[in-house]
Amino acid sequence: MPAPALASSSAWAALLAAPARLCRSQRGAFRQEAKARWGSARGPRVPAKGAVLASELVGPSPPLVARNEQDLILHIRNEVEKGNLSADVADALEELYRNYKNAVLQNRDPNAHTIMLSNMTALFDCVLLDAENPFTFPPYHKAFREPFDYYMFGQNYIRPLVDFSNSYVGNISIFHDMEEKLQHGHNVVLMSNHQTEADPAIIALLLERSNPWISENIAYVAGDRVVTDPLCKPFSMGRNLICVYSKKHMHDFPELIDMKRRANTRSLKEMALLLRGGSQIIWIAPSGGRDRPDPLTGEWHPAPFDTSSVDNMRRLLEHSGVPGHIYPLSLLCYEIMPPPQQIEKEIGEQRVISYHGVGLSVAEEIKYGDITIHIQNVDKSREKFSETLYNSVADQYNVLKSAIFRGHGAASSNSQLICYSATLQFFRENLLNFGIITHTNLEGEGCYCPANPV
């Protein structure tokens, strides 16, 4: 989900100059609500097994019954004939069904076919509902959890695509530190790379047992494509989103530039209000879009950060009147659903899907003052801060890549607690304090290797 395009300098000046006291009267209520949620709110309904039937959720309408693949395809085509669904969306759904089916069946879950069919039927239901009554995302969208739980729908749709036996979360203790800061009313910003449309679900899946509050409450800075694409919208409705227009797509259609800038200004104001309330955790990809492979080598690397996007987010955080913290976050999951090779103008990209291990890692907080203390030039200070964040993300990414792709993944196991000595040694050699939590199988059992400084 891309970073926001820059608003006009006057809009930023007004936003940053606005006194924090304007929202201070609400801050107590925000903190009370956050603490109440922390103490009594339910965690995610993590299934006992690796995936569940979508029919176990309360649907947005009377659930469609599809006993087999032929039933589902027939239902899709019937809705086209009735005029309820466009032919291009129907074609995209059928193509997605075939790709999703092939990927889910790779995980060898005995219920894989039933789970796959249930998930695709639920997605078709949601797409059809939105086609009949389109939902328009506001600048700040709060995840829909009832009467239909769009969050858990997204979790359960992506869950069978993740090879938990070869998936890693680095520095789990730092996520615990984040939760403590959030509980005390602080704000947290995650400066991250971005790889797939499924990134929010991947992050939430990897943290749903160790840090369920973070899983459910992250707000994602989201580009317009994920709130307008008919196949994306049901998943986006289950996430907390700050909706923006990406710089990469700002000039796709010149006649819409002014509208997009005005929309981004509204979204930035919403973000400022959220931050002034405290207890917010916001994910942003300062690259402005998804990573893509090197055209010559085919190697994947985090896309470079846009310095202005990093600095705008930093200034918003600092002017909120609430303590704020910035962490570099690295995500490796492109095999699950890689983006098109080229950036596309039109909505409706082809989804290539596979079953694969994924990785997530966070590093210690990086403070602007610590990085720029000896730099006098303001522009160079901003560049140095952005570069430092990016380098941390890239370093963590390389460790995750080595673990997942070069034979350092842990073997599948049902044990509750296993210390993988070879894996730990590898992490010691490559990145100090890089602890891992290794999910071992699709039955939901977890192996925990705590972070130990070397």
C-alpha cells in the first residue's frame, strides 16, 4: 500500500502549524478507549486449525451455496447474464479461482479443497454485494467487523497460502515493546517495504498469536487501487485504512490530479487527528508502491524510500503533541502474490498466487535526532534519516531472504518449543538480536525461539 503523494506546501504548513490543543480534549477519551480495548477486547478468533471455512463467519447476505467448482462458476456466469456483475469482473474472478485453487492445494491440508471453495464462494458473495451496492471508502476507514467480519474473512483467505513451517518473525520482543508504548498513549509508525496486495493479512497472520492487538489495530496507508479494484475491496474493508493517492499514479490521468491532491489533503488531516489522539500504530510504505524484481537479475529488493514521504510522516508524528516512535519494518512475501512486472495504469491486474513461506522483521526504533545530530544541512539530515531507515529494512530483508530461500528454514514439527540451533547460529552471524518465532505447521502449533542478544 503506497505512501501518500505530497500535499501542497500550504496544506502541510497549515496541518503542521495547527495547535495540538485543538484535539487535546479528545486525547483522554482516546487513551481510555485504547486501554479499555487492551484490557477487555477479544483477540482475533484464531482458528484451531490453519484455515477454516468462510461459512463459519456471519456473511453479508444469505450465503451462496456452491457444492463444487461447477456450481461456483455457474453462479458467477448467471450473475453476468442477470446484469448484476460485469463480464470483466467475472472473468477476473474465474481466473483468480483457478490460481487460488492451485496454490491452496499445494499446502496438502486434507481439507484444502473445501476451504478453497468456501473462501472463493465468500469472496464472490462480497464482490457481488459491492457490485450491487458499491462501497466508497472515506479518508479514514475503520475495519468492518460486524455483522460480517471482513477482517477474519481476509485472514482466512490468505492463511492457506502461507507455509508456516518456513515463515519467520524477527525481533518479536520489539513488538512487545511497541504494545507497551501504545498502551501508554504513544504513537508508533512502521516504515516498511511493500510487496503484495496481501501484505496487511501477512503481517496480521504472523503476529496474531504473539501480538493480537497489533494485528487487529494497525492502520495502513493505502493507495487508491486497493479501494477501487472490485477484487481488492472486500479485503480492504477488513482493514483500518488511511486512503491516499500514490505519487506513482498521481499523473496517470491529468484531469484527476487536482481531485487527488484535495483527497490526499483530507486524508492527511485525518491522520493528524488520529495521531493527536494517541495510541495509534500506522504502517506506511515510503517507496510509494510495491517492490519489484531487478529486470536484469530477477532479484527482489526493497524499493528505495522517498525522502519527502519519510519526512512528512516524521513531522506529522512530531507535531501530534503525543510521544511518537518510528521503527523500520521489513516484509518478504512476494511469492504469495507478486505484482505485475510493470506499474500499470488500469485497475484489474492479473493475480499470480502461490503457497510459500513469508517473513517479517522489525528493528529497534530509529530517532531522527540521533541520526542527524552532527549534520547542519536540513536536506541532508532528512536524506540521512530516510537512508538509515531504508538500510535497516534492507538488512533485515536480506536475513529473511537467506532464512526462507537458502535452506535455513526450520523443519516442520508439532513440538511446542524447539530451538533450531543452525537457524539461530545463522542469525547470530548475520544480525545481532534477530530473534525468531517460527510457526511450524498448518495446525496452528507454534515454535518460539526467543531473541537472545549475542
